[in-house]
Amino acid sequence: EPIDGVDVLATTQVDFDPCWSMLALRTPTGHSIMCNPKVRSTSGESYELGACASFACVPERTICPVKLVVGYRSLDGRLRETECGASGSRAIWQGIDSLNGKLFLDRMDIVTKARFLKNVRRKRMTGVG
């Protein structure tokens, strides 16, 4: 069954050699950790309203895959692979982007990015977010 309805926390553990990247997931069925997650395949595209933790008060439309297959290691070191459904793929896609240094802004075209940044500035000036 595909992962859906997920909250993600992305972190890089630099104290390890080699460095480990981790996604901590909270799903309707529990919690899990993906170590060194890599996107194996994607299918479909969805252009939907989303947000990132840094700018939660200013959601924006971005493109992400409808389905995502992710390879990773579990905490016991086993290689695993899982499929993510629509809402799970967006959260995990953004988490993996974060681990790879890609920002929410990087998924926006230039016009959308300009509008987004204008809204962020306006919200900050009014004390919202």
C-alpha cells in the first residue's frame, strides 16, 4: 500500500562517516525513518498548492510527481523500497529535495517565485507567519 498522508522531517547527520541523510516520517499508521533516501522513479505530474515549513503561511503551487518510488535503508541497515501516493509523494519529494539542497523556491517558475516572495515580504511586514 502506498504511503499517503505523511509529515516529514529532513535531517543530515554529519557526525557519521560517511554522512547520513534521514527522513523521519509520521504517517496515519505510525512512524518510520528513511536513511539515505533516493528517488528511484516517478510517474505523473501534479500542480497543486503546497507549502514548506519555512514559509507555511504562504502556500504556492508547484509541480511534483503523483507517484514516487523511494529506495532507502531502514534503521537496521536493510535496503528497502516504497511507493508513495499523491500526498505522500509531495511531502517525501520536498524532504529529499531539502536533503539535496534544493529549495521549495527552486520548484517555481520565475513569475510564481516573484509573486511568492512578494507575499512572504508582505506577511512578514504585517507580522503574519
